[in-house]
Amino acid sequence: MNEITQLAAELGRRLQVINAHVTTAESCTGGGIAQAITRIPGSSAWFEAGYVTYSNRQKTLQLDVPAELFAQVGAVSREVVEAMARGAQAKSLAHFSVAVSGVAGPDGGTPNKPVGTVWLAWGVGETMITECRYFPGNRDEVRRQTVKAALEGLLQHVAGEISNQG
């Protein structure tokens, strides 16, 4: 079992402990996080929905990301991934969400947002946690590292909820 599959399986075990569900909102990973999750047998018990919103238009249509954000801060930004994560939670009713938007390459990078720049957001109930990461490598490597980071973040936040419940 590869590392990403192990992370997804552990996520499922932890979510089942607290009877909670997760949803994903993905851009640069193109559904890779949802694919890793649904690779796990029985994931229908804890995976609610996956939104692959590659275009800005779909981020707005499917997840209610305010269209003006793209002109103000760009798709690869804290504000957009937070809105994606909130939108996925609202639409799916899942307690946990993860959203990602980044520049996977090989094109599309800028001096301020080079290839490998990825914003991640995790929704935990009403709380939102965001992080900007830089992942080196080619397109596949950036995407794989993003999926891994998204799952690791979910595991961390679910573990926090488990410890809060005693």
C-alpha cells in the first residue's frame, strides 16, 4: 500500500471514530484527493462529495466562490481556497473539508506565484485553517505532494477533533 493510500485509509478510520464526513474541493489536483479517498473500501461511510472545479467559472458556479476574488487576488490564493472549502462544506454538509488551488506547471507560474505554489484550506466545522506551500518538481510531483499534504492536514485536524471529544 503506498503512502497516499495509507493516509486515506487512516483518515477513514479516524472519521469513523467520530462519525464524521469529509468533502474535497480541488483545482490543481483534478480530483486526486477524492480518488485517493475513494480507493479505500467502505469510504462511502465517511466521504460525502468531491468537487473538481478547475476553471474559475466552476469555482463560482459549484462552490459559490465570489467571482470578484479572481480579479482581486487570483485563483491561487488564501481567499479562494477558503471560499472553496466553505462552499464544499455548505453544499455537502460535511463537517470536514479540504480545498486546493495551485500552479502545477509546467506553465502558469509568475514571479509572485511560481510553479509549485499551492494554497490549501481545511474546514473543521466553522473553523478554517489555510496554508501556502511550495512543492518542487514537475507537474505530477507537485500534484502528488499536494494530495499528500491535503490528506496529512485532514488527519491532523480530525485527530484534534477526536482528542477534543475525549
